[in-house]
Amino acid sequence: MELLSSAVEILARWDVILALLVGSVGGVLIGAIPGVGPAVAIAILLPATFSMDPIVGLTVLLGIYGSSMYGGAIPAILINTPGTAVNALTTYDGFPMTARGEARRALSLAYSASFFGGVFSVVCLILFAPVLARIAPMFGSREIFLAALLGLILVVIAHRGQTLIAGALAFFGIFLNTVGLEPVKYSKRYTFDQSWLSSGVDLIVVVLGLFALSQAFYLLQGDDEKVRLTPLRGGLFQGLRELSRHPRVAGVSGAFGVVMGMIPGVGEFTAQFMSYTSAQRSSKRPEDFGHGSSEGLIASETSNNAVPAAAMVPLLALGIPGEALTAMMLSVFYVHNVVPGPQLFQNDMPFVVALYLALLVLNVLVLIFLLSATGHLVKVVKIPNRFLGVGILTLSFVGVYSLRNSFTDCLIAACFGVFGFVLKRLSLPAVPIVLGMVLGGIMEVKLRAGMARVKAPLDFIDRPITMILFVMILGVLALHIRYVLIERRKLKEAKWSARKRSTRFGMQMFRRRDYLSTERGKKVREKRSKYVPRSTGPRSPR
């Protein structure tokens, strides 16, 4: 009770309450505008949060992170355009319900499912907090290094079909972190006698360039879309009653979100598709999925809203972010000299509980706001793309310059903005760069500290947790190699089947040419040449 009362005292401050309101309402508005998303908003707001108390700054960022998915369901359901990337699956069943004239029912169901997923994950975290407090002190330098390495590997292999480029971008992020003064002896690395490189490449500058500026360039080069809204009819509270009829789907989807959120590099997409597939297999009407199924909508929205709170587990317990948004939040900790990890649970447990309670209150505030203001809120989807692009561009450069009052930072951010724009046009991920910068710094410091007590290679994994993490790394790599080999075999079989079954004349000639180039084909040609004499002169007219 004393711990809970201390956490409530932290939340009862007027600036924390204001941060809860701004984060919850602002996140919904940002999520409801297609093309912006929480990553852009958090990147823009990061410089402003550095002057706040840690609990205030993190509450604002957590509010935007969690509530943006609520808002992202609005355009996904009404105009078949997801407000955030993780709301893409919501369009499968949300928009068909709108086409049937059930837009308000779909919105109400999405809000209710999102609320359940958010509250479910926070309750799980509060229950797990004592366990985390006991386990966290067992992690030393070697354990944290291996956990960070595992997280980086999971992030890379999570990009199926783009593993090599994701790995290259992650190593590029690690390289960017090495530029400047190294953290032990303060010797210069990769500065080339340039004074502006001595301080290194700032993480926030890279984040603003890759996410905010690149999105601004993307919006500015496109055309404004004309949006037609469907009038809303019915009551918004009916979704709460409908959700109560599907407790199994909501519970299983929430569990998927919590488990996947705690694994670095996995996140909302895996949780969504696993919960959606599970709901479809166990449903009495699987044929309705993709055509306006309430169970499909519940599975999608419950799982993706259960992830944000769960993603805080590796961040708070080990200081290891699992995705770009939690990596941005880690910088807020570092600015205020609050180091997440084992010591945080030992020395500042009321702060951790206050964060959990803030997440719980945020979900309640968002639900109340949405149930009362949806009629006016849907108009945000009409904001022109180019207007958004100019606004994001201006705010991004203001944020970059305010960091260190440096024009050089603005140029670096612009370069990374162009680089991020190129990645976006090529459909390549930018997240591995950010996580490479963050995890690379953690790995370097912890590896140096851990190697001080290592005399033989096997000494590095001589403790139970290090051995478990090492075996997990080998297991993950083995599973990925197996997956790659299976995919290659399937691709070869598909190509062979296409060549064999094709009836096109060109493909038939291609197969005939291949056959004639073999040893047997050469013998057939020699045999035929004996009976078919070659004509050397002009043909005689008939």
C-alpha cells in the first residue's frame, strides 16, 4: 500500500495530469490523421520533453504512443485508409461494416476492443512487477550485452524477405554510434579531424530526419486526396456490450499482444496476425472474416493496443528498447540521468508503478474522449497532405535546432530525411538504423565491462542467464536459417513448376533449347542431320 500511495502522489501533480490529458487527446488526433503516425509526433516532441521531469515527458510520449492506435482506427474504418501502419488489419473488417451502414457500430467496437487490450496489458504488467523486480538484479554486464544482441538479431530477422538489408542498416546504425569520442578513454573515432563530428551523431537528429522529415517529403511530393465521409448512425456504447459476447477472442488477442510486445523486434504486426488467425480458426463463422466480422475487428484492435504497455518491459527491466518508439523514450531517461534497468526496480519502484498507473489512466481518458467527441473528430481525416507536410517540416527543423542551437544538426537531419525518403520509396525499413544506434552503444559499454572478468571464451557464458541467452541466440539463428532454406526450396520448386506447366510458345522454345543443349539432345540433332540434308543453294521455283 505504501508503494501504491507513493505512485499515486507522483501522478497527482498538476503537470502530470496535464501531460495525461495532452498525451491522450493529442495521440488520438495524430493517429486519426493518415500519414503522420506516432513515430513522427514523438520525434517532433522529443526535444521539448527534455526540459520536463522524467515522469511528465514519458507520460506525454506514452500517451501519444498508446492512444494513436485508437485514433488510427477511425480512418481505417470510415475511408479504408489506416491512420497508423498497425491499423492496416482493421480495414479488413472495419470498412466492410461501414459499407453496410454500420460505421458507428464498427467504431464503438474498435474503441471497446482497444480499451480492453490496453487495460489487459497494464494489469498484466502490474501483476508481473514483483517478478521483474526479483529477476532484474540477476542481469549483469554480460547478461545485458547478450540480451541486447538477441534484441538486435530479432529486429533484423523480423523483416522477412529483407533480412540482409535490415542487417546492413542495423550495422550502419552501430557505426553511426561509434562516431565521435568513445566512452572509456575518450579517443576520437571516425572524426577525420572535423570538429563538428567530435560530439558524434545525435540520436534525436537521426530520428527526426529518418521519421519526421522523410514523412514530410513524402507528403509534399504526393497529391491531396479527396475524402468522403459516411454519416454515423447508432450509439457508440453498443460496442462495450458486443465485446462482452466474445470474451475468448478478446482474452486470447490480449495475451498475444502482451507476449509479442515483450519480445524485442516483434511488435504489433506479429501479434495482430497471430490473434486474427487464431480468432478465424476458432470462429463459428470463419467465412465472415474480411467481410465485416466483429470477431476479426476485436482480434485486430485488442492485440495491437496490448503491445505498447508490454513493450515497456524490456525497456524498464533491462534498458533495451524493442522498437523505434521505445528507443526514443530511452533518450528521455538518459537526459535526466534515470538509467532504466535492474537498478531502477531496486531504487525507484514508485516511479515504475506510476508509469503503469499512467498507462491505465490514459486508456480510460482516451475511451471517454472518443465516446464523446467522435462526431467532430472524424473531420480531421480531411486535412490536406501538403498542409501536413509543411507543418511537419517546420516543426521538425525547429525541434532539431532547439537541441543544441546548431545549424549543422539541421543539415545532418536534412541528409537523413532524404535518406529516409529514399528508404520509404524503396519500401525498406528505417527502424534498424535507430535500434542499431541505441543497442550498439549499450553493447559496447557492457561488453567492455563484462570482458574485464573473462579469461577464456567459455567464461563469458558461465552463468545460468548468460547460457540461456546464448542458447536462445543460437536457436533463433538456426530457426531463421531453416526458414531461409525452406523458402529457397519453395522458390526453386515454383520456378521449375512454372517452366514445366507453361504452355506459352516462348517457354516451349526455351525448354526445347535447354533439351537440345544436353548430351542426348546433341545426339538427336546429329541423327536428324543425316536424314535432313542442308540446302546450300537457292530453292528452285515450283
